[in-house]
Amino acid sequence: MRNRQATDLPPPAFASTFAGREPGTKFTSGETSQQLRRSDIGEYPDEVSVPMHCYTRRTIRKMACALLCAALPLQAAAGTSIVLGMGCFWGAEKRMAEIPGVLDVEAGYAGGDMQSADYRDVLGLEKAIRLGQSEQRNHAEVIKVTFDPQQVSLEQVLIGFWQNHDPTQGDRQGNDIGSNYRSAIYTTSDEQRQVALRTRDTYQQALSDAGYGPITTEIAPLRNYNRAEEYHQDYLQKNPDGYCGLGGTKVAYPGRSAHPTPERLQADALTFDRQLIVFEAEDCPFCKLFREQVLEDWSSEVPVVTTLNPHPPEGWSLAKTLFATPTIVLFEDGKEISRYTGYKGDRERFWKWLGFQILTPQQQKIAFEQGTERPFTGSHLDEERPGVFVDPITGAPLFRSDTKFKSGTGWPSFFNPVEGAITLHEDDSHGMRRIEVRSASSGIHLGHVFDDGPPPTGMRYCINGNVLSFVPDGPE
């Protein structure tokens, strides 16, 4: 995992010593192009000099690794790397880069019959294998882990490998199915092989005690390693909300402590008929964003809870395995009926998703297609109790009942909205020039506003009653 930042200054004078890495392949807008890569720490003239404090910690470690590898004999330098398959290499790269003493993690392909392969080649061969059109052995998505043996041993690296994925799943990892997602350890020496076998056997005992089946990890000499395309490198660093796919078994390697799995939600504390559950992760910036933008002001009639456990309550069921966070799942009668994955700050999109789950077809037509109910047919036309009219999805207040008046038009009418509750938009549809009224919280269409209302505002907010919910004032 390379920490490349646009603000990094040029490296110091010794950088030019390591220039001239081999060509790599990079996809750009769906096409492939050959691009000669500079070395990981650049190509610059000898007179360039930059203070060491200008670099990130990982950049400094990479420089040290380059110096070490240049000074050591080739065989010794090669012994600091091992190639591992853990399913999708995006999550594997991130997980293994977090181990202290690991200097670099590179995504690639290895273990297959093709001497040269890229992402499209691997996917194409996997499809052919699945259709019975090829007997070739496909590459696995792998990561090449380079580490400093004075800081971390191979055994410690492999303990991280075992604990950060499920090695009992055969040709799959979670939702990712195929031989290209197999668990694998590809070694470059007999010493590496012996450590791999020993740690496998040790971890197998722990897995068996926890009720898991046999480990299916392929342990073999490294062959046909190919560095992956540039856009695969550091993927989750560039795309923090991207797909990870790794959950591990939560079984600790003997003598080590695994991260404890948070307890499941208790079904008897939830609403069985309809319940939203937000599945989060500890290190998830978009989970935090969803909390700040949506959950902190939650007033929807649909109850919502959050959890760090990837499983639903006992007796409830997900339609498929979770693969990213946050994932917001709507359950009805204990079963998943819909989910929203990949929140990136688009609140209106999220509320639209929820609206399509909880609104009637008639309400959806008004809310999302700018429809209009027929006069004198909508809800709340005669509602006169003290209270507030709210957004039917978010529950946010829109109009107080003391601003409602009888307009005789056949639609609920108000002379003033709750402050900040609505937004106004020009509307030239149907050959007319009008001002559309939308809910500020969800973005749904509510109606139109006209300047023929009563004092004190002189405005008439003509609103479709079917996209309003009413909440009466409680007793004083």
C-alpha cells in the first residue's frame, strides 16, 4: 500500500539511484494503456534535496526499504516478501498494511498458468472455467507483502493473514466467488513454506475448536506473479468507502487476541413489523457522515438502530451477506425487504430509497413524479386539531396547524411554513409558470405556492394532502 499524496515534495538526492521500475499496466476510462512507471520514490536530479520531515511515515519507511533492498544481496532482499491470497485484494492490501513492520503491500495476480495476466485476463479465464471451456489454472488475486524481518517476523505476518480472512471457504471469500478469490500462500523458499504449514496447522486447531471446517488455503511455490493495474493499488486509500469484502472468522490465533465481535442486536428490543438497521464498521468515515447528516436529527416514524455486528438479530434474516459499510437494511416481519449501500453524503437519494419502501404508489407519484392529487380527495383537508404536518418519510416538521386556512381549492392550504422546512423552485411544466414547493429534508414534491393568500404573509402554500403526515400536539 503506497501512500502517494499530491502534496508530497520531491524525494532527496539518493532517489535517482532507484529509478527505472518495470512497465506497468493502467486502465483509463475503460481502456488499457502501457505506462512506464517511475520507481516508488521517483526520478529526480541529484541536486534535489528535501528535509526528511516533509515525508509521511510510510514514505520514509518505503525509502528505507529501497535502501535496504539495494544494499542486500538479491536472495536476502527477496526473503522479505511473501505473496498472499485473501480474496479481493483491495481489503487484503489495507488489512495487511496495518501490521507494524510491514513496509509495502502491492496488489497483483499469481498462482495461475498464464505467464502474463491483467484483471481482464483473470476475469475472462474465470468465466471460461465456469462454463467448462478451459482447464487452465487461474491466477488468484494476491498481495505481495514486503516487511522488515527485524521489526516483524514471517510468523507474525502470517498470523495477520490467518486472522484477517476466512481460510475455510475454498474458491470464494464472502460474496466473491471463484478460484481467483481463493485463499493462498505463495512462497519463495522452503523456510517460508515450513512457517506457512506450521501456522496453518496451529490455526486449524483453533478453527476446529470454534466449529469451522478444514482450511482450504493453497500453499505452493510462487509462480507467474503479475503486478496489478495502477488503479487497484492503494484502492481503499483512494476510495475510503470502497468495497472491502473481508470479515475474518473472529477466531484468535492461539496465544493472540482477536478483535471481539460486538454483540448482536436483541430482537425483542426492536420493532418486528418494520425496522431499519444500520450496519456500521469502526473505521468507516461514511458511517460517521451518515450519523451526522441523517441519524442525529432522525424523526422518521420508521425506527432505526445501529450495530457493529455484521449479523442480524437472532431469528431475523438478511437476503445476502453484507459487503460494505454503512449498509442500511429495512426489515419487515424479521426479513430483509430492501437495503441501501454506499452512502456518500447524498441525503436526498437515501430518503428517496426509503420513500419507495414506505410510501403508497399514489404517494410516490406525487412525491417523486411531481404528481397532483385530485381536489377534495387528499388527506388532512379538514384536519383542525393543534399539531404539526410533517414530511411522510423523514418526519421533519413542514407546517403548523395554526397556519392552515380554508382556501376552497380542494387542497390543504397554509400561509406560512416552518422556518427552513421547504425549498422553492421554478416550475414551467404544463405550459404554466409556477413556484414548486419541496420538502427541504427529503426533497420530495409537496405542491406550489401562490401570492393570493391571507394576511400576514399574503401567500397560499397549496399542498398535496397525501404527502403530509399529521402529528397532534401532546397534552400540556
